[in-house]
Amino acid sequence: MAQLWGGRFTKETDKLVYNFNASISFDQKFYEQDIRGSMAHVEMLAKQGILTAEEKDKIMEGLGSIMEDVKEGRLAITSEYEDIHSFVEANLIQRVGDAGKKLHTGRSRNDQVALDMKLYVRDEIDAIDGEVKDLLKALLKIMEGNVQTWMPGFTHLQKAQPVTLAHHIGAYFEMFRRDRGRLMDIRKRMNTCPLGAGALAGTTYPLDRAYTAQLLGFDEPTRNSMDSVSDRDYVIELLSALSMIMMHLSRFSEEIIMWNSNEYQFVEIDDAYSTGSSIMPQKKNPDIAELVRGKTGRVYGALMSILTTMKGIPLAYNKDMQEDKELTFDAIDTVKGCLALFTGMVSTMEFKKDNMEASAKNGFTNATDAADYLVNHGVPFRDAHGIVGQLVLKCIELGTSLDHLPLAEYQAISPVFQEDIYQAVSMKTCVEKRTTYGAPGPEVMRQVIQENKKYLEEN
């Protein structure tokens, strides 16, 4: 078909070149944003007297019918059109005649595609934020029910000190809460309207760009027309934020994969989120967690791709920028899918509390508390550290834990130990004594849980 820009050319574009240049296969994804942008543009053109009221009504009716027909499947977006803008405009002219030819007055495909991408990204930020919030709600529910579920806390993948499941899950709550903050920062910073920037230098038509921005829910119009059509910072920022979300999901997935192993047996993943082996009937594989972990690299790749694309582009618009779409669309879909599945998986997981507590005891996570016991009885910390080290060796030799080591063995190494050492090194005591804000003690954990609940109610 004839191109909207074909007047300058005497030969038809080679079919291979046309296909290479075309973006309809992927930019059809934001047909709705394209039509919304066109409707706002038409409203503004009529307000400024550039279109008559009759022309405005005809065009608006035509655009509305195209939107509805595409949504309902009555109108297919096909490859005979170069891009979504050409599709909309061609169908509009077919439906309303010459009035449709005035749709493009005072704008370029450059500012139009910049607008479409901003509208799409803004809509998707809201959708992703909703998915992260759902995950936070699921995590908060786990926290509420496990303030006194003892488990080992780790450093260097070594059992370190006793914590609670609520405290451990709370660390991920903080990560995803920060992710939401990043998304909202991006949304606020990107919320300026590029429409009216033209190809790169504005237009001679008396456009009211502030009115267009208002109609589309932007805070204000962009301040520089060259930057307006060549800015993809918000795409890079979004992909960076999505990479952070995936990194957090991947860390959590790694822990769930370990917790699900025979060696840990901390969790039982629901059958709906597991698969079996084709030859080993005993296997129950954490496939969703593994896939989430694997797809993280895919989102990282999208970020590196757009950074590489943008690094050498001079002002203003260049066709390279068309490469922002497919990888961003894919990253968005990947993150939304991973968030939804991950939320379902953690919401249905069963935590094996007895195994968690036994692991904390057998890993000598209460060794620091045994040293603190000695310090509280006048032993210098450095001496106490050495004494407890000897106790741990004795436990390993006898195949027991500090909780069950006979008092005689304690006193053989240090006569300072008395019967109350067992209370001092119990998981309950070890955790409950940690009462500083942000620690796993039940009182401060309940305070944090209430603050998290308030945060989700207000944001």
C-alpha cells in the first residue's frame, strides 16, 4: 500500500526493506494508547480552532469505532500497514473521509510514537505496581502468622543466629516495598507530555500543549522538543527497576529452591506450582521458582540492549529507537507473569516449622547467646568466645546441640555455667531478647507488621 510519507519517493520500497523497517508486528500492542493520544490531539485542535466542531465530531466518532472494533475482534491489525499510526489513520480516512486526513495536523510520527510509548509505559507501571502490592500482601500474611516460628538466619550460607520466619520474609517485604517506590519515582519523573514536539522542532500551528497534557493525565508538556522525541530515559529506568524486581524474585526463588530440597525440608510447595520427573517418581521439582530465577537474565538483557542502543545516538530522533519496543514489551510481560506466579506459589506454600526450629538448634545459632551468658556473668567477651568455641566442638563430638548438652559438659569447660544456661540458649529466649527496632523479637516484629499493614492500606 502507499505510505503516508511516500510523496518524496519515486520508487516503491523494496519488500525486504519495508519488512525490516516496519513496526506493526509489535507496536500494535499500544493501539489503545495511540487512539487515546489521537483523541486528545483532536480535542485540542478543535479548541484552538484548527478543526471545526463538525470535523472533530466525525474524527472522534471514527476513532472510537476503530478502538471498539479492534477490541471486539471485528477489525484486524495486519502487516499491510507499516505501523500502528498508519493503521489508525488509514482506517479513519476510510470511515470518515477527508476529515480523517486532518488528524495528523500539527504532529509527527516522532512525537506520536513518543507519546504512545509514554502512555503505554505509564499504564504498565500501574499494572506492575498492582502485582507487587499483591505479593506484599501475601508476604505480610506469612509474617503475621509466623512471628514465633524459629529458624536459622544465615551469613555466607552458614547458620549464624536464630531468627523467625516472619523476620526472614520481612526482609523481602522491604525489597519489594523499595521496588514500588522506584516504580512511582519513574512514573512521576516521566509524566510529561511530548505531543506537540513535532518531528523535532515543534510546529507553526497554534497548539495548546498544556491542554493536551491535561487531557492525557500528564503533569505538564515537555520543555524541549528535541529531547521530547529522543528521550528514552524512562524506558531505561523502567527496565532497571524491572531488573531489580527480578533480582529480588530470583534471590527469593533461590532460597525457596534450597528450602524445598531434601537437605533442608523447610517448605512444601503446592502441587499446582511443582512438576515431577519423567523417570524419577520421587521427585517434586520447584519449577516455578527455577523459571523465575532463569527469566531474570532475560530482563537484564533487555536493559543492556536499550542502554547499548542509546549510547551512540545523536539528537534528535533516529530509527534505532524503534528497538526500545519489543524488548520492553517482553520484559514487562515477563515481570508481570513472574510476579503473578510467584505470589501464587508463596501464598500456597506450607512451612515446616519443626524442621526450621531443629535446623536452628543443630546449627548452633544460639552460640552467640551462650557467649553473652558468660559475659553477663563477668567473663570477658574474648574469653567467652573461646569457651563457646570449645562447647561447639564438644557438641559436634557428642552429636548433640547446645540445647541438649549436659550441664556437666558445660561446667567441665567453664564452672560459670549453671542450670539457667538452657533458658538462655533456648530459641525462644534468643529471639525474644532481640528487641531493637528491626530485629526479630516478637514485640518489634508486630510493630513492623502493623506499620507494613498501614503502608499497604495507604499506598
